Amino acid sequence: MVDRLSVAILLLLLCLCSPSQVPAEESADDQQRELNPEETQQALVFLAKQITSNLDAIHTWQGTYTYVRDMQITRNTIGQVGVRWESTYRLLPFWLDQRQDKLRVNYYLTEKPDELDQLQPVPAKIESTLNAQWIVVKGEECLELSEECFGSVFGFPDGVQKQIGGGRILYRKWKFELERDGRFFDPRTEVLGNSSGSFARTLELYANVLSGAEGKEKQEKFSPRVTIAERKLEHGQKQLIVTIEYNPWKPNGVPRFSQVTYDSRFRFNPVRSEHLRGTVADQIQTFSYKNVDGVSLPEKVVTEYFQFRPAGKRELTSRRTYTLLDSKLNQPINPDQFQIKSFNLQYGERMLDRTKNRAFIQDHDGLVPAEEFEFNKESQSKN
């Protein structure tokens, strides 16, 4: 017994006194360096070109995203504060023709997907007045078809309005109306870019300023505000982390930053984007991609929003998740998808043109001015 104990103690002493056999890992500082001002300006130009080339390689793109919105709901009841999470689910089929600047997208509320049912990956649709379809052509022709009456129907003669009753309404709107609609989905901004459009737009803007093209004074002002760190990855890959400082919301307030990480494994598309208040993020967006014929397509995009509580703690309050179910890249799209006839308007269904303050009703041969429409009950019953 004593001999065994002696051996155990001897082995323990040897382990404590001997140098470690575990190889030392390379420190993070050895893997990352900050670019100098000249390299920073050149890297901005390079990143903008990489992102633009990826977008330009998308001639047509059609597919379906699911969209999940998780929100924290706070309720005060009899002096007690209750917090719970609510989730809503959407289905977003889309057809995009980049070269002709045409977009068709449908919006459907759905039931919660059954994660265990692999045979039915597409969640079941829910009938709702929020369901809609859009066609946008070159930002000039903006059409929205609601599933039911949703919005103003001013402009139709009272008599006709009573005769035809409810039904879908087609709206021709201004572009800014669609941009303000939280339901509207454009893959070019929601998953391929941000609220400003392509990520390349910001990169080009600052690259131009740092080059001195807009004057030396502006160059000297903004040069310290833009930094890029290069992080080395395995197999010769790397990330470029672009940090831009913005003015605080209030004088002498906490500085604001945007920090975007671009990754060479995905044609230097962004994999992480953060909005920072000081050193703490109040919005974090992450991207994952799938490679299709050399093009990086966003497979999953998650955006998390945080609020700062009085105690100084950061709390997650909402999350948006886009997940790509299926897609076809650079395959022909039927041009009818971008025309009014694809909505298959039925007899008596209405159209409001907000751009010209005019009202129309679907007749046998197409849309006619509302004041010229003659109601035929038999025609309506055949629909």
C-alpha cells in the first residue's frame, strides 16, 4: 500500500515539475493587425468591388424565405411586471430580375413550423388581411394587392361600392409607401444589404473621402474615424473588420460605431454587423451563406436588438430571422410575374391608383375607370 502511494506521489511531482507538453496557441494579437491609412483606403475600394461583383453575378433569383420575428412583451398587471416572448411567422416567396430591376414578392402569415415534420418544411399559411403581394418595376411601378380590404377605399362611387361588396384591392403606390411598410420584403436590402442598400455603398463613400477626392480637410477629418483590422484565418483565408465612428446622439454623449466583419470565404461578404454604443452593441446582425455557382447567397440572416436598462445591463428585446428554404439562381423567370395580369383579378375587384388619384374596377376585358363600370350580378356570381 505504501509503495503504491509513493509511486503516485512521485508521478504527481513529476507532472508538476515537468514543462507542459501542450503546444502554445498563437495569440490573437499575432493573428490580427491594423491597416495603415493608405492600406485602409485601398481595402475599402477592394471590399466594395468584391461585394458589387457578387451582386452583379445575380442576374435573376427566385426562391422563398421564412421570416420569424420574436419580441419581448412587457405587461404591468396589478403592480407586477410580466415579461414573455411572442413569435410571428411569415413566408416570403420572391422573384427578382436584377438586370431589369423587377421584383415580385408575396407575404403570408403562417403557423409555427413543425420542426419534427421533415416531410412538410413549408409552414401552413394563415388567412389574414395582412397577407399581400407586391410588384415593383424600376422603382416606378409599385403595385400592392391585399388579400382583403386593407386601407382606404376612397374614390369608388357609393352605389358601386355597395354592389360589389368586399374583395381584394389592388393599389398603385409611391415607392416611399412601400419602403415604410414593415411587411415589404426586398432581398437586396433585407438579406443582401442593409437599410442603406448594398454594403458597398458605405464602403465606396468612405473610400472616396479617404482618397482626398472631396478635399484634404474632409480627408483629415474622417481618416481617424475609419479603421480596418485584418484577421488571419486558416488555409490563407482572412477577415477584414471595418470600424467607423459616428457622432454621438447628444453633445459629449457616448460615441457610436458601426463594425462590420467581411470574410474572404464568402467573397468578402459581411458575416457580422454591429451597431455599438461605446463598446457595447445594441444591434447585432449575423450572416451565413451558401455557395451557388460561385455566388454567395444568404442562407440565414439573424438580427438581434438590445435595450439598455436603468441598471446599465443590456437586454435582448427582439430578434428577426430570415432563413432560405429554396432558391434558383440565374434561371429564366416568366415576364408575366411582373405584370398586373399575374394577380388574376376577378370581376368586380378594385384598383386604387394613389399616384394619380384614380379608381378602377375589373371588368370582363380588364380594369376600367370606376365611373364607367356597370355592375352585372350574374358576372360576379360566375367567379
